[in-house]
Amino acid sequence: MRRLFVAGNWKMNLVRETGLALASGLAQACPKSHPGVQVVVCPPFPYLVPVAGAIANSGVELGGQNCSAEKPGAFTGEIATAMLQDVGCQWVILGHSERRTLYGETDALVARKTATALASGLSVILCVGETLAERQANQTDAVLDRQMAGSLEGISASDLSRVVIAYEPVWAIGTGLTATAEQAESAHAHLRKWLSVRYNAGLADSTRILYGGSVKPQNAKSLMEQPNVDGALVGGACLKLDDFLPIVRAAQELRPA
């Protein structure tokens, strides 16, 4: 049975005081690693170091929200994978829909970033998902196929073992809309089938696929109960402990120690 995975993407939110309070509260609630549920927080870059301190020796892991595909050098404003590792990151989010839509990141660039992150020793949360127009045009599967093929170009089966896929229907991010459990399961099953064809059935079965898109305490359990939904990439609901912790607890109920 796949270990569930719950990640909180703070995006461009919180400041040191509120971020440390959130991280400390989460660390206290998750004092040690849970065998059935992996918990990760991804704060903005300026707060990686203090948050790393707040969650040290707890069951919570640290991730970055993005990285450069380049080695350290003259790239003003960018973050190298070695820098993320240096401050304690084990994970990095790549290909998030906001990076794709707001900043024009292509599948090819996401693939380069993914290869760089994996080569450096980081594990990757790789995001894919369709827009509302694409879903209404019945293009969801085609969009997912294209993004998976492009974003995983050159990624070997052995490398894929350190990749978690996050399905994010763009139309459900920050809108209050959420894919139904059935819609999420359908997309996740399609992604797992794609992995089976592109790699192999064993790797497809072991790869975790998260749902991201207005996950809340009220819908988290019903989403994670689906056979192919292996956790959640949480946005707005991860910014308050009273919202994020119930999502973690729902996962723990589904995968008790």
C-alpha cells in the first residue's frame, strides 16, 4: 500500500512570525515520522532556514517551491538546487500551474528543472493539470499526456522513484471549486495508466499521485479514499494549522500506524 503524502504549499504567503507559529504547531502535532503518512511544508524562500529549525527532529519534511535548471552562476533572482539542499530541503515543487500560466514555464523547462533537481539529490513534486476550457473541451487526458511526456522527458525509471505526481486541475486552484472524488479518481487512474505504458506496471503502482485543487478539511478524506489518490498538495488550507492539521489527520486515519 502506498504511503500517503500531504504537502503544504505556502505560495507567497505568511511572514516570519506567522510562518514559524504554523511550522512549530505542525511539528508539535507531528513529533515523529508517521509510517503511513509523509508530511512536507514548502514555505517561501526567505523562511526556509527558520522553518527548517522549527520542524527539526519532527516528522515534518521541508521543500522548496521552485528551483533553477542551471548550476550556480550569474542568474539573478534564481535558486540553485544546491542552495535548497544546503538549508535542509528534501523536496521541491516543479511545474506548478502558477509557474506554467503566470511565468510561461514550458514542459521542456520543467523537464530540465526536474532532471537538475533529481541529479542533485532532491525529490520532486511534479505538477500537471488542465484548465477549465480544456476540461470542457474533453481534452483533460490529452493535456495530461502531453504534460507528463514533456515534463518527464529524459527521466529514467530509477529517477522516477523520487518523483511524486500532483494532479492539479487549474480550474480548481484558489477558486473554491473542487474536482469531485470521481473526477479526481478518473484523472489519477489515467495518470497511473500513462506511467504503466511509459515505464512499467510496477513503477506505476508504486508512484504516488496527489490531488491539488481547493483541498479542505471537509473534502480531504473523501478524495484520499479514492484508490488512485495518494494524498494532497494543499494551498490555501495549509496556511492555518486548524485547517491543515485535519487534512493530515484524515490521511493518518486512512493509513494508521
